[in-house]
Amino acid sequence: MIECTGLGVALGGRAILSNLELTVADGERIVVMGRSGAGKTTLLRVLAGLVAPSEGSVRLDGKLASTAGNIRMEPSRRDIGFVFQAGALWPHMTVAQNVLYGLGDLPRPEARRRMTEALEACKVADLALRCTSSWTNR
Ligand SMILES: Nc1ncnc2c1ncn2[C@@H]1O[C@H](COP(=O)(O)OP(=O)(O)OP(=O)(O)O)[C@@H](O)[C@H]1O
Ligand SMILES: [Mg+2]
């Protein structure tokens, strides 16, 4: 469960979100809508623990994850998946190399197996050797 209480976020000295109350129950799906610049990505970044709120708090499964000026629970401990709006890719690497990079220090054969599995699951195995630079600048 995600619980935001009195959540405020200021970036560059400007209030981006203020007094946001949000509760998302386990298994519930929500859509956050708003004009460009409304703060949708900022909200996701706060939930993921990449940005600290300036006011209020975020609780995850009842545990205090963020408070004003504080990221109390590291992003890696939050069990939150996050697809970035812009592809966070290495432009000099192929699709396969980018996926392998994300698999970190796994033994090479295991990393290759998982990479292949992931590309197949996403139906992009045929793009494995494509360099990403041509589409990161779209
Ligand atoms: N690091 C930052 N420093 C200062 N201002 C920022 C920073 N990141 C975002 N902003 C500003 O915060 C506001 C909200 O940005 P955000 O990216 O959350 O909007 P969004 O709702 O996701 O927009 P879009 O629909 O275009 O993706 C914008 O005015 C943006 O310029
Ligand atoms: Mg956005």
C-alpha cells in the first residue's frame, strides 16, 4: 500500500506538488493525469525514493519511506518498479548490451540467458544488436 500524506515537493525553489493526499491499496490500479509540467513524473520520483519531499510523508506498506527533506528508505529497498519517461539508455551500446548492463554482476552465462529471455518476453529479440543511439534522440 502507498500512502502520501500532506505531500509537498519543491524543485529549484518552486512548489511543484502541494498538500497531496493519495492512498493506493494493494492490487489497485490508478492513473495520474495532468497537463505537461503538472508534476506526474515528480510524484513517481518521490514514490520511488529518487527525490525527497519538502513536506509531508510517504508510507509504503505502513513503513515510513520519505519525510520532509529525508529519503528514509533507499530506492532499492522499496520494491517499486519504474519505467522512465525517457529511455535511460547508453547510446553507445546495443540493445542487448544495455540490458546486460542492468543485470550487473551476474555470471556471464546467466546474464545472457536472462537478457535473451527479457528480449523475447518483450518481442524485441530481433533488435538485440541494434545500437540505441539512433532512437535515444527522437
Ligand atoms: N530537477 C528539477 N529542478 C527544477 N524543476 C524541475 C526539476 N524537475 C522537474 N522540474 C519542473 O517541475 C515541474 C513538473 O515536472 P514533471 O516532469 O513532474 O511534470 P510532468 O507532469 O511529468 O510533465 P510531462 O507530462 O511533460 O511529463 C515542471 O515545471 C518541471 O520543469
Ligand atoms: Mg512526465
